Amino acid sequence: MVFVFDLIEFSSIYKLDIKICTFVTIQDKNLTGCMQKDIEITLLPHQVEQVEAINQKLEEALKIPQKRIHGFEILKRSIDARSRKVIYRLQIKVYIDENPQTEIHTVNYQNVSNALFY
């Protein structure tokens, strides 16, 4: 998705210093660039731990070649047993044309050893 920006100046008309930015989106498969996409796929129970099966489903769902998918992260995994055929629903963050970034979360706990108890 490419954004085409058009600046409109109102200073000459209304004697103001305001610029409004309007944009039009252009869809082009070759200009998508790097991105992360959240997607939900369904798998059979024996396929959940198979990376090849997950990659195959991502390729089918996103309609892009496998070489553009550089990694994925499973955000949520749930079992759907409403029918006879049990399936897993996976919410996945897919990294397309970019490398996955590992996030380190640290928690700074306060010292409560001298806290008063009531």
C-alpha cells in the first residue's frame, strides 16, 4: 500500500498558517514493503506443532510465496470442538519481508520488605 500525499495550503485564501494533508491509497502487490500482519488460521490437532504445516497454511491464507515469510509468532491458541472434527484456531503475527524482533519485557518490582501490615 502506497500513500500519495497532497498538501493543500489555506494561508493564501484565509491568511492562516494551516496545511491539510489528504492522501489516496494505491493498491499494488509489488509495493507492499515490510510489514507485520495478524492472521487466524485453523489446523488439525496433529498439525499444531508442525512448523511446515503452519508455514503452508500461512502461505495459502496470505497468498504470498513462502520466501517472503521470514517468521511468525503464535499469539493465541484455542480449541474449537463445536463439530465432530476438532480443530485448533491459531492467531499468528506474521513477519513479511522483515526479520522478527524479540521483545524483552522487564518488570521492576518495588521493595515491600518494610511495608506495614494492617
